[in-house]
Amino acid sequence: MSDALIRARALVAGWESPATAPLDFVVESGRILGLTGANGVGKTTVLSALAGRARVFSGVLEARLGLRLALQTQDVPPVGGVPLSGRELLALTGATVDGLPPWLAGRIDDRLDRLSGGQRHYLTLWAVLQAPADLVLLDEPTNNLDSAGVAHLASALRRLAGSGTALVLVSHDHEFVERICDQVIVLGEPANVV
Amino acid sequence: MWSDLFVLPFLTGLCLALVLPVLGCFLRLRDEWLAALAYAHVAAAGALLALIGGAMPALGGMAAAALAGGGKRLFAGRLAGGAAFALLLLGGWAVAVLLAANQPLAEQLGHSLFDGQLYFSGVAQLALVAPWSLFAAVALVFLSRHLLLARVYPDYFAARHLRAWPVVLGFDLVAALTLALATMTMGVMGGFALVFVPAWIAFRRARSWRNGLLLAAVIGIAGYGAAFLLALGLDQPFGPVLALLLIAVGLIIA
């Protein structure tokens, strides 16, 4: 497959010790891969291994040379007390304001620590989503979002995939994952591809 | 006022009054405001050591601060959470006090370094401070995006395979050398006041990062100018007048 960005064969990832069941998958341009499953099965660990943060204990993980990654984690960016505006945050990652939902676009010049938790989460997520990248890795992106935020995120992800960007998405929200992903892997023992 | 006796010290301090508040914003961003006191004390100890060793105190102070700024990376694993700066502060203070207690020459310079000696700045000091301040300002502008990115999105930074250590090492060296020069120009607490207070006000009041840097620089320059004139008019030491003025401004507008 010429548009494969990442290929995993019998991949077992972890931090101090192996934390996932062996996994096989291919991440391709323009497609969204969802990783779901119960708490503790290693969804975030797999995502971290793709980002080069967690260890690969066995199996093979091949990435295309020069692959540009963008990574969103569950950690909240430490912007409390820092006079950083939303527009400046987007500029940091090279993201654009175009396409932001109206409820956020109007507050783009406000300080991040003066936005609501949901607004701040969506803006920090947007800064990663819109960064120039071949592959976007998202860890629980629907956390802290209301229904309007989730709906806007779903259409933004589909639009991003339509432009050729690959996405890997970790979420406990099965309905969201099923709705927007082209392929879903339910992590567990053994791994099942749906 | 407009004789060389006052113009040279004024211009020397003015350069620092522009760059120290901006540096303070980046130190505050990185939760490293204690670095200002740490590098200042290490620079003071280095200057005294150089004096006793027969070398130029200014070079000794800058070398010690640069060594501390670059060298603390070697112990990063053990010195997380600001411990490096606390230990540098204690070590610098201890060495400086011991040297001053045992060497009459060092005692005299030690008092100057801790009290501030801005009014004794001459052409040589201005020739050192002015180009360095310009370089530090340009370096901070150059490092700004990566410093912000590393703070706000550390995982993104790593995922893009951007190397953090050249940015951090570069910043540490700029901070250490700027604070060493500030200590030897306006004293430990005069420099600390310009690093801490304008950045503190800016972080509370500014609408954006760019606005914050500008606000900090304006407060630094205005506070410095007013303190210089006030200290001169009242025949008082500059450092304490600057500190009290900035504290008053901070309590009113922060």
C-alpha cells in the first residue's frame, strides 16, 4: 500500500513492561483509525508508541520516513496565569483560525485562562488538529466537550481526513468512534478488528 | 544629570531595564523565576573568586553564571522542580559570604554587588551591557516560539522530533549571563526587582503574550527611569528605591 504511513505487526507496547495485546494495523492517508476498549487495555499506550514516547517490546512498528506527527494528549496545557491568547496558541503550531466554530471564533483573541474549560479544550485540540501534519494522534478528544463541540469535532475530523491527513483516535466513546472512524480496533485480549 | 557621571550609568541600566522584564516573562513562563536570584548569587560568588584570583570580577561573574546555567543540565534528573535554582542560590550565597568574611578586598566588592553599584558604571560597563542586551533581546525573540511550544505542548514538541535541549540550553545561557551582568551593574536585588515585578504585573494584566512582553518592558523602563531620578534626587541607593517603587506600582495595578 503506497499510502501507508504506519504499519504495525504483532505490536506489543508498554512503559516499564508490556501493556498491550499484540496488534496488527495499518494507518493510511485520508483514513481514520479508532482505538477503543475498556479502561486499562492500553489504548493510550499504543498511541504513545506511535508518537515514539512508549516502548515497543515486541513486534514491528514501521513509520514512513519524514512523517510529520501532531499529537494531542489528555494532559491539559499549563496555561493558567499565562497571558497567551487563542490566536497566539494557534500560531504556535501553525494552525489556522479558519473553520473554528462561531462560539469560539468570537473569543479567539481572549486569554486562554479566561475561556471556559470546554472552550479551552477545544481550542488546544484545534491547534493540534490544524497543525501541518501527515498523521494526527488524538487521545480522548471528546472529553470536556458539549454536544455542539462533539458535533463540530466530528465534521472537522472527517474534513481533515478528506484532505488526505491520517488520524488515529483513542476514545472510550464507542458511538463517536463508530460514527467517524473508517476502521475500529477494539483492544482487549485478543485484539479484534471490527 | 546630563554629565557623563550620570548619563553612562543611566544608559547602562536602561539597557538592562529593557531586557530584564522580558527575560522575567520567559522565566515566569517556565516557572523559573527563582533563577534570577540563583544566577545573581552565583555571579556574585564568581566575581569575588575572580577578584581574589587576580582576574577581572566581571569575567569571573559571567563565567560562573554561564557554568551554572549550562551545567545544571547535567544534574537535571536529580534537580527537578526548581531544586537546581534553590541549590545554586544557597551555594552562591555561601561562597560569596565566606569569601567576603575572609578577604578584605572581597568584602568591599561583596557589599557593592549585593547593594548595587549602578552609579559607578562607566564606559567599559556600558560597552559590555549594551551589545549583550541587544543580543539577549534578539535571542529571546528567536527562542520565543519554541519556548512557548515546549511549555504548552511538550508532547507535541517531542512528537515533531524537535530537539528541546538546544532551546533550553540557549535560554539558560542567555538568562545566566544577562543576570550576571545585571548583578554586577545594579546589584542582586535591583536586577531581581526588574526580572520579577514587571513580569508578574504583565502576567496578571496583559491580554496576550505579545502584549505582556510589551507591558513588562514599559513597566521596567518607566520604573527604572523614575527610580533613577528619585534615588539621585533623594541621594539614596538605587536598588532599594527601585524595588520599593516597583512593589508600589505592582500592588496598585496588578
